Amino acid sequence: MKHEDNIRQLKSEHDSIEAVLPWYINGTLPLEECHQVEKHMETCLQCRAAMTELQNMQRAVQQSTDVALVERNNLQDVLSRIDKASSTASVARKQQYLSPQKLSSRWSIKQWLTNKVSHYWRVFMALPGGWRYTVVAQSLLLVLAGVMFTPSTEPVFTTLSASSAENSKQDNIRMRVVFAEDVLFRDIRHLLVNAKARIVDGPTPSGVYTLETIYAPDEVLQDVLDRWRAKALVRFVEPVSNIVVRN
Amino acid sequence: MIAEEREQGMADSMFGDDPKALQAVAEGDREAFKVLYHRYYTKLIRFVFRVTQRTDLAEEIVNDVMVVVWEKAATYKGTAKVSTWIFGIAYHKAIKTLQQWSRVNQPLDSDALQLAMLPDMERKIPDAQFSRDLQSTLTQLPAEQRAVVELTFYYGYSYPEIASIVSCPVNTVKTRMFHARRKLRELLPDGIEYPEP
């Protein structure tokens, strides 16, 4: 009985050693297991034969012809799919958590800003040490120059009811805008470029942007507002306390 | 082309190791994604082809894998290597695609099929061809076993890493390797001796 137990134990040890031989060969077996394998191999001819078999197997796999399937021209396709997926995910995220239209655009802007800052930070950190100092010094000089040579302009505020004749050639009107639920930041940006407008504040937690756009002297304010309200991406527009910023 | 390569090299050094690049991908950084794409594309194409034995599917599967990497980067927990995580996605995509095509375990390589069907006399293969014939025979293994063989001998993963990639217990990995070896012995010509390394 004891003899049978011994045989059973030896068989079990042999099986467990033989099972890990492939990883002994590829060099990933932990040191302790390596020692067990080496000790076992001193007396096991079957495992030595298996080693030869596995080494041939490894060689055959490694020598197999590499697959020359495709060239790397799929990146653009993948990026397009990602863009599509991202916009869908953005809408889904918004629908899941907060009702308002607001989240999507707010998230997009924050994401965009975060990406930009993090990207330029990485570019900066990747520069050699000497270059970093140069970049910092140049940035400081630019800021200093900006402070020194900026003319002191005191903004003039007037009411919208004031006649256009009182204003200069061109005024900017500020208004509060809420964009459509499924709008993307790039669409907002496109809209702003076309309408010669810019974001001066927001979005607020409720998704309200403050925009500044050109208000030509010969234009009626209501027309400007109506024009914005007619845009498909815009859900709500109102002037900011009837304030016009004169350039 | 040179400028493009230089730009790629700069981006590659900018994102450093895989976890750093994947972290940036999780934050939505497309440049980091491009770096990971270039790092893994060739490796994944080979792996997926080896598992599926289908050139027409490999490219599409790898593209799907990279889209998943982009979408799920934020879910990477760092408990395994990034490469293990990505290969895991590739493995599951490959197996799922094979199942969809209902061709799991069917030999797809025509050369290997012909080899298996040759009469015994013609199957006496000179040693010089041994390696090539063994490769052909490998293509007849089931996809799950082939994946374990590839991940072990070509990509050099440990068995716990392979268990993580294919989402199974380590003993299953060992068992798959065991069956792969036994099947190879059955498929290889009778009486042939393994040449000395």
C-alpha cells in the first residue's frame, strides 16, 4: 500500500512538472518552480524527451512566417469609428445622469480643455532640460510684454435702448445661450466661427453659455436675437441685462 | 515619411510606457491612442490571425480591439500588464468572431489539410521540413489551444498571464497546452523523430 502511494505521489509530481515545462522553456517560470523542474529532470527521461519536443515546438512557432496581412493604413478608419463612438457615448452619458442639454456641452468643453492642457504638458515634459528653461523664459517674456504694452481700455457700457448713433462703428452684444441637447463642442465651435461670436463665460452648472457677438450699428437687436434663436443647435437666447460692450 | 516617423518617435517617447499611454487614452488623448495603435497593431494582427486562421477577419478584429481599447481605457485597473489586457480583448474578440462564423475547430488552412490527408508513404518528411510541417500541423489545433501555444512560445507569456488573457483558471491553460501537444503527436507523421535542437 505504501509502495502504491509512493508511485502515485511520483506520478503526480511528474505530471505537475511536465505541465509547466512549456513555461520553463519560455523563461517565465518562477525561480522556485525552475529548481523543482531541474531537480525532477535529473531522474526523469520522459521529461527530458518532452523538453526536446517542446523546444522544437517553440522553434517552429517562432520561425513561422510573419503575417504580412495589411499595411498600417487603418488608423484613420479606427479614429473615425472612435469619433462616432465618442459622440454616441457623450449623448448616452448625458441621458443617464443629467437631464439638461447642458451636460454634453459642458463635458465636451471640459474634456477638450483637459486634453489640450494635458497634451501640451506632455510635450513640454518630453523636451530636453535646456529647452524647458528656454520655453519657460520665453513664455515669461511674452506675458511681461503683454502687460507692458496693453493699452488701458476702460469698457464703456450703455443700454440697448440707446440709439446706434451713440455707439461706435461696431458693438458687441452679450447674450445667454443654451444649446441643444445633443450638440457637440465642435458644432458649437463651428457655429461660433460662422457667427463671429465667442464664449466669454460658462457653461454654468445649468449649461448656460455667455456669448459675445458682433452687433452692427444698422442692425436691430431683436433681429440678432431672432437670428440666433432660429439656429437648430440653439434652444434658448436672451440678452445679458441689455448690455452692449463697445469696442 | 521620415518626418512622419520622427513625429511618431517623439510621440512614442512622450507617452513612455504602456500604462502612461493608456492613462492618457483614458483621458481622451488621441496622440496617445495612435502610439498604442502603432505599438500593438502588428503583434495583434499576428496573434489574431494565428487564433482565427483567417486573413480576411484579422484586420477587422484588430480594428475592433483598438476601438474597445479607446472606449474602455478608463476601466483598466492596473492589476495586469497593459499588454495582457489588450491581448485579452483580442483573444475574446477573435473567439467570438469565430463562433459567429461557426467555424471553431475547423481546419481552415488548405495546406495543412492536404498534409493531413496524404498517404503514409508520402508523409515521411525529411528533417529539413520538420519545422514547416509542424507549423502546418499547428493550424489544425482548436483555436483555444492554438492561442495558448502562440502566447507561450511566440509572445513569451507566463501561464498566469495567459490565464488572465483567456479568462480561465491556470489549470485550464496547462490542460490546453497538454492537449495541444498530444494532438500534435497524433497529427505528425508516424515514426518521425524530433530532430536534435
